[in-house]
Amino acid sequence: MTFGNTFRSALKAVVAAAPLLAALSTTTLAQPAKPWLNTTLSPDERASLLERELTLDERVSLVHGPMALPFFFPGGKLPDGALPAAGFVRGIPRLGIPNQVESDASLGVTNPMGVRPGDFATALPSSLALAATFNPQIAYDGGAVVGLEARTRGINVQLAGGVNLARDPRNGRNFEYAGEDPLLAGTLVGESIRGVQSQNVISTIKHYALNGQETGRNFANSVIDEQAMRESDLLAFQIAIEKGQPGSVMCAYNLINGAYACGHDFLLNKVLKQDWGYKGYVMSDWGAVKSTDFAMKGLDQQSGEQLDKDVWFGAPLKAAVENGTIPASRLSDMSHRILRSMFAAGLFDTQAPKTYDAVRHAAVAKTEADEAIVLLKNEGDILPVAATARSILVVGGHADAGVISGGGSSQVTAGPDQLVIAQGGEGPMAMFNRVNYHPSSPLKALRARLPDTRIAFDTGLYPEEVARKARSFDLVIVFATQWTGEGEDVPSLNLPHGQNALIEAAATANPKTIVVLQTGNAVNMPWLSRVPAVIEAWYPGQEGGAAIADVLTGATNPSGHLPVTFPASIEQYPRVNLPGIDAGPTELFDVVYEEGADVGYRRFAKLGMKPLFPFGHGLSYSDFSYGDLKVSGGNTVEVSFTVTNTGKVRGKDAPQVYLNATPGGKAKRLIAFSKVDLAPGETKTVVLAADPRLLASFDTASNNWVVAGGTYTVAVAEDADDAGITGSAQVKAQRLKP
């Protein structure tokens, strides 16, 4: 009886409450089940909403991950959801957090050791070649190619954006970077990153910072004072980060002033996150983490964890948070930064495309190669190839097979028909010591463009045989190569495999000998006075053979300019002996950057040295003149000038604006540049303004950029050695935030 009354009372209560319950139910259903999926919120707001839902174990899971190559796992079985590639961080399905699938690099989507059989990608020219274009639009377009091709493969973190300044012309990875000038490197790398991320892929910027050589890269201590660092390498990173907004910064292997880059409180916490207000996350380079306390020093994620002595950001980090050694708030900040970058790049909100237009992407690679090739010398206008040249001997460089590319983690496989020559060696990078030729043969391209010309080929193995043949041809074109790669520096600026002797032999036998260089660095040219023409083609990517042939024949008017100084000899550089070359395998050693902020052409100008070819140098089949210069001041220097094509063919020019003098005295610094396309006789007006930081010095006491008030003199010039046309303006004294 009592039960019946109770039941009836309860039923009445339920019926009475039904409208309210229905209303509450409707309200609940109307709300997003996962509020962080609300795309009207900012990435920071979304990351905050999601991060607070994470458990301790889930937070820890986001801040470390393995190198995702099969030979690191028992039976070759990768974690579920992983792609054979550089790295993997498992997502959290219950919260809708996607996996982080990471791949190298700036030049295209890599397939290391062919772990994804049949997976080929567009191979762009080297980053040093990109810098030679002086064209930010080309950088963006190439980045978009890489980003789209990554996304179609399920890759959402691309390890791109190399911006370390070329302080030593022997650095094995200079080809992955963008030259010796902070403005040029920062601008083009920033645009490349922006292009990658336009495809809903996180891009890194790397390797932060002062990673200036491969010799002993895990033990090299870069020694440099703060002011010099801020005005050179750090400024390149700062400009690129401002322009590209990369989701992640990858720290380097080396030490800086005694502290490892991935555990560098000053560089990571003070400069990057505090002074620059960087909101993304810092990931380590693979095998660059030494301890769990790197988390307190600014590192947010441990990458390639098997390469470290411990998974420092796994169980040890969890224990440190539980015992209070590392505050829980710091781990929350680490996971928040990662989630924030994932939201900013659209990883939660977009579906990966299934395909891309490979033909269009190849055209992007060709355009980049076209504008990257630098005509260094053209005596007597021997180029483009004379119409009267009825016979040409092509020599060396495997020009019959393709064009060379740089080695290491950035190596892109463009197709199945590649010539690959193993170099041998020992150590962890030995597997990458393979010279890879993209199957774009300059020899075949020349024959296609010159069907009525007799074109023969000689491998160049025997200089005396080349000399014998050379005498009977109208022209000789020698292809010379210098292979460089990750993990080692070149010991000399000389071309390897006796190629200097080969060029000498050819030039002695036939004075109409042209040299085409494919190199990752500046090289010595002891034969320069003996040859009338030299082309620097860098590592020109999968369309490089066609691009070289087009420049040689005049189908393309060369417009590349040197992003690095070509020295007369290594004696012109501050470190003649490569630091650490004789150090023990685990011996720490110093790399003293005594030149400070005067990297490359700035040091040449300061000491009055004459290089073989100056920074910014590049010839054309046309001629250009500058005029009508107007310089205005105020908070910065702004210049207006005209560029006129005074030649007979259409061409592109790269006018460069240099700071020649400040109120403090003489100076030399690139403060602006442009790329202008002009028909014969055409004139265009160019207006450029300098970033005020390029006029300033960095004051470490006040932690500010300081622009001195007074007269600033600038020159619009063809290169760093060209006097150009000059003008001056008054700039106001000011202080700028760091």
C-alpha cells in the first residue's frame, strides 16, 4: 500500500516536471557536445576549453612521440594510426584530438629509405636555390605545394622552415637554409611556412638557433654575445616567425653559450615566448633532449624519443609533475600550446584532400628553378648558346641521368627512375649517404631544345680524353657537382673528384668552355679566368635539367642572385680550420663566432675584402638601370626608384637596397629588396620601406632595439659590392620592443 502511494506520487512528479525536463533536454542537445569544436572561437580559446578536459596521462601523451620508422619497432609494426615517416604523436580519440603525423621537410614530402613503397612527391629546388630567387611569391607557392602533398598523405606536421644563417661555406646543410642575410632568409622562409600552413598543415621553423655546422653538431657550443645574436641569426628567425606564424619551433642539437638549444631557458622562455610572444610549441630535434628539466627551460615536446637516452617527457615527466618538481601548470601550458597550433592550422576542422595536380606542382618546381639559377659570368655574351654553335660536347656531372640533390632527412624522391650512388660511411647518418639524381637530364633537355645541333656526351672520368674530344667541338659545357648532406660538413671548398682538373683540361683544349655548377655551397673556382661563362644551378629540383637547358639556350632569361658570398678562398672566413674537426666523438668544443652580427657580406665590407662573387650578384641576358631615387625618413627609411630594362629581351631584376651609413658611421646591410619583371624598354617604379630593426642596434641593457636619430644613407644596387645610386634621409631616434 505504501509502495503504491509512493509510486503514484513519484509518477505525478515526473509528469509535472516533464515540460521542464524536455526543455532542459532540448537546451542540452542544442549545445555543442565538444565546445572546443566551435570554429567562431580563437585557437587559444578552443585550446583552453579542450586542455582542461585532459587527464594527467593524456597531457603527458601529447608531449612526446617516437620516430615512426619500422626498424625502430618490434616486427616493424608501427603504432596504430602512424605513417612510416619522421614522427608520430598519438591523438586522443575520446576528445576528438587527431594524431600528429610528422614528416620532413622544406623541399618536399620525404619518403626516408623508401619506407612507403611507390610514394613519390614533388621535389623542389634546395632552400638556398629558393633564396637565390629573391622572390617571396615563389617561396609561398612552393610551401603550398609541400603542404598540400603532405596533407593528401595524412601528414599534418611538416618539418620545414630551415632558416639558420650560412656562417660557414662548408656547412653540410647550408642547402637546406636560405643564405647569409637575416632579411632575405627570414622573408623567404616565412613565406614558405605560410604556404605550407595554408594547406592545414603545421609547419615548423628550424633549427633554433645558431646551428651553423654539422661537424660535432651534438657537441658544438656556439659562442656569441647577445647583441650580435639578436642582430643576426635570431632576427632571421624573428622575421620568419612574424611572417609565417609557424605552429612549432624546432630547437637544434648544438649548445649556445654553454646550454643546449633544446634546454635553453634564455632562448626559449625569454626570447621566443616572452619577448616575441610566441604562442606555438617548441619541439625538439630528433635525439636532442638530455633531461626532463628541459620542460622548465622551454621545451614543449620530445621528438624521436628512441634516439634519446630516455623518454624524458614520458614517465619521468609524469613523476616530476606528481611530486611537484615540475608544476602541473607547466605541463598544461605545454599541451595547450600544442593544441593551440593544431587548432590554428585547422587540424580539427578540415578533411584531408585525396589528390593534387602533379603537373601544376611540377610547374611550380620549374618556375622556382628558373628564377634560382644564377648567371655568374658571361664574357663576350657567349650565353645563351650561340646559334652558330653546330656542335656541343657535354661533360660530366651525370648530366645524362639527371640533376643532383642534397642528402639527409630532406631528401625527396620524385620518381622511380633515379640514379642513386651510395657514398658509404659509418654512424647514424650513413644510411642517408647516398647521392640522388632527380631524373631530369640536362643532356636530354639540350638535345630536345637544339635538334639541329650535334651534342655528344662524355662522363668526364678521364680529363685527357675530354681534352682530346673538346678540340673538335664548337662549345664545351662541363657540369660540375658538389654533394653535401646532413651529418657532415665538406672539408674543402674545392670541387670533389678532381673536377677542377677536368675543367682546366677542357678549358685548355677549348676556350669556349662553359661551366654549370650544381652545389650546396660556394665553391672555389681556380679555373675562373680560363672560362667565359659560369652558371650556378644549386640543387635545382625535379625540373632542374629543363631549367638549366632553358637558361643555356635563352628560353629563360636568368634572374637568380647569390644569397651567399662566394669567397676567393676559405682564408677570407673567420674560421679557416673547421671547429671540432679533430675532436673526440663526444667531446664538447667551442665554435666562436667572432664576426658577431657581421655575417657574410657584412664582414667582407667591414674588412674591405674582395670576394670571388659578392652577395646579391647575378647577371641577365638583358640590362637594367636604376634612377629617380627618392629617400624619405621619419620612423624608418622609405625609398622610391625606377627600374628600366635597357636591354633587348624581357627579364627580371632584383634591385637591392643597402644601408651604407648610419649616424654612427659606415655600415653595410640589406634593408629591402624586390623582384621586377620588365619588357625591353619598360620602366617600373618600386617603393620599399625598411624594417626599423634593420637600422637599429640591439641594446641588451634595456632589452630594446635602439634607432639612433640622424642621417641614414642608402644605396639601390645590383649587389653588395655595387655602388649603385645613393640617397639619404633623417630618421627619428626611437626604441622598439625586442
